Amino acid sequence: MNIHPDTLKEQLNESHVSIEELADRIADIFNCPITIEDSNHSLISYSRHSSNIDEVRVATIINLKVPDKVINGLWKNGILPKLIDSDDPVVIPEMRETGLGNRVAISIRKNNEIMGFIWAHVSDSTFTNEEIELFKKASFYVKRFLLQRRKRRRKSEEGYKDFFWQLLRGDFWDNDEILLKAKQYNMNLEGNKAIVIINFSDVVTEQMEKHAYYLSETQVKVSVITRLFDDNYFIMLVRLKDNDAPKPTLIEFIQQFIMKLSGQLQLQEMYGSAGMTYSPSQEIVHSYHQAAEVLRLKNMFPEELADVTLYEDLGVYQFIERLHDFQRKNHYHNRQIEYLRRYDEDNDTCLVHSLETYLKNDNNVYRAAKQLYIHPNTMNYRLKRIREVGGIDLHNPNQKVSLYLDLITLKLD
């Protein structure tokens, strides 16, 4: 094929050409069927084709979306990560197990956000180096259409982001005002919503941003209304389906998001959190502060809160700092714990730690013994010494709750 870039420009640069006609023109240039998809692999347009096409193209056109088994196969074969990371076309060999024939594809992005993909169905051949370069140039014209398409949904990118920040800060308290603003940006704020925050321990790179934005577009458990990066935090406003229970849905969403992202990029430490769900949009600010509070407390109590993701699961940790401040203000100290500490120092024992482990395990001797790597009989002996040395009644629920809280607040000293 010998097409001059100027000829390509003449055929694709006409402002009145529709996205459907653009797919046909690209197909004519490269003499192969073309599919244009959005970032969620939903079909935007496709070119005319002959009868010699594979089953994936047929299924995509019928269902208006790429089949899940194909997307999963592209992930497993490392093809989608390449597409997300690269600005250049990616050659994709046949995947017989999913029915996908030979393809050449390129991602279309603005900055680090994936807007969509172009797929060339090259059958038994592939592109030459010259065609690869021309295909990349052709993608610029598709990008123009996708930008116009997104502009209709987001009239101003900065204004869109500013509006999200205003929701996070709680700048609006009038629901009608919020809905009017949301309408300007084509943002659907109906239903139960929550803020989810993913905390990256690593410095956030362009590659990490690309993958995070892509994953947020392709979630099925929840609908990601909008999102942004704030330093090492990826903040998402998500909407839950009407019949979904908030707690398991949010936990599963966060776990899957972290698993996929860390698996793709080999990231070592990522933490997720979510605030409570609210229907009124002016209460999004509460969910944001709650999600941020979970991450802050997880940083303070990494071991104790290792498995906590949701604000509602923080339990006593929600107010532990206020309790600690109250105790300091009133010069309070727990004499029973002091007796145990002094005994541990004098006798090289670990009664305080054993008591804390026992209380954490809901007064279960066997679980506490297992966690401490000791025999249950040894645990029972320690509990006997704890009762004697500390003057503690382990059958008194009031004493046990007080001891548990005081053992936590001591870590804040």
C-alpha cells in the first residue's frame, strides 16, 4: 500500500464526516474492517465488511460490546496492558480460544485517560511498518470525534473537575443547585453514592494513572460517576445499583480494583477505603471525609485495621483519638494495666500482650493461644495470673470493654 499522509488527511479530515462514515473511510484506506470502541469496549461505530469475518466481530456488533471472554483473554495474554501503556499501534496475533482473529489496535487517549480504541481486523495478514504509522495518524481523526463526543458530556474538563472538588469539600448544601450543576456536565447523581479512595504507596506514574482510569471505566460492580488523582490518592465517586447491599459490593469492588491494578503493574502496597453511602448529593462530603479517615487510621494502626476497608467497620477506632484526648485531659490511667505492666517488667512475662490478644479474639482461649503460638493450657494459666496480678474480673463486660479501649489508647501515647 502506498498512501501519502496528505491523502490520508484529505479523506479523514472533512468536518462533516460522521463517526460511522469515518470508520468506513479508514477501512477503505487499509482494506480491512474497522471497529471503534469506547474505553469500556462498547461499540461506537464499525465499517462495512465482507462475509470473511471472525466470530468476535459478529458478537461485538450484535451485542454492541466486546464479549467478556475476549477482554479477559486480552488481559491474560498481556495485550490490553500494552494497549493501555502504548501510544503506538499494537499487533495482536490470533487468539483461537476466544475466536479473535489477527488484529492491529491502538488506544486513543487524552493525557492519561483512555477514551477508546480502534481495531483493524487484518485477517491472515498484518500491517507493514508504513501502514502502522498511517494507522497511528488515522487515530488522530478518531480522537477528534471522541473529544467532541466527550465534550458534549463534559463541557469543560477543568470545570468538571472543579465541580467534583466542590462536592468533596461540601461547598453546596442546596440539592437543586447541585443537580443544576450536574446537568451542565451530564453527570448523573441519582441513587446511592459513596466515595472510594485508593491509596498508592508508590509515586504515581503516568502508567499507573492510565491503568487506574481504564479500570474505573470498565467496572461492573459499581458505576464510577467521576474520578480524579490527588497526589497518591485516586478518588472515585461511585453509584451502587438499587438492589445491591452497600457493604459487600464496596468491599468486592475495592478488592478487585486493587488486585487487578497491583497484578498488572506489580505494585507492592495499595490500600482502599470507602465512606458510607448517601442518596442526597450534598452529603457526598461526609463519605469523602469518612473514606479519608479510614486511610488515616489504617496508617496509625496498620496491624489492627489491616482488614478494614469501610468506615462503618472502624468500630471503636472512629472515636479512639477523642477518647484518648478526654483521658489525658482528665489525667486518667488504668491501674489494672499498670499492675500488669510492672509485673511484666519485673518478671520478663507478657501478660499485657496476652490480655490484649485474648480480648481481640472475643475472649476465646483457643484462638488467642493459636495467635500467640502457645498451648491453650498455657493461655489459661496466663489468664489466671492476669486476674490475680491485675485484680481483673474477666467475666465483667464493663471491665473488659474498658480494658480493651485503654489498651488501644495507650498506643497513642
